[in-house]
Amino acid sequence: MYYTKIDKEKCIACGLCQLYAPTLYEYDQNGIAYTVKDDNKGLVPVEEKEINDFRKAYTSCPTGAILRSTTPFESEENNSK
Ligand code: SF4
């Protein structure tokens, strides 16, 4: 199982992730991507039927801005590292 979110600092608003995985990614008013289902918190798992789209988006991102993890991402407020 995968969780995903966008590293907004790395995103260059190229549009590929939303093209390949429209159920996972959307753009803010600046064209920067975020995850639709959890407002870029990375807490909602990618569904089985979305895995292929997710892989396409993940491997297509030119800047490596799409993050993935097998465990939920913590919100930044809780990330006290
Ligand atoms: S593919 Fe990468 S760089 Fe392009 S919009 Fe998505 S996250 Fe941003």
C-alpha cells in the first residue's frame, strides 16, 4: 500500500501528474500540485485501482516532487524531527 503527497518546493507545475492520475492530484491556483483526497497530507492510501496511474505519475515527474511511502505521512505540525 502506498501513500503519496507532493513536495511543493520541488514541483514545477508541469501538469503531468494530474494528466496521468487525475483522481490523485490536482493543482492549486499557482499550478502547483497537491493530493486531492487529503489536501497534500499524505494520509489517505492510494487505492488498488489507482496504482497504475500513480506509478505513471510517479515515474513521470521530472523533478521527483511526488513523494511516496508505505506508511502515512505525518502532518508537518506533528513532524518534530
Ligand atoms: S509531475 Fe511533478 S513537477 Fe509536474 S506538476 Fe506533478 S508534482 Fe509538479
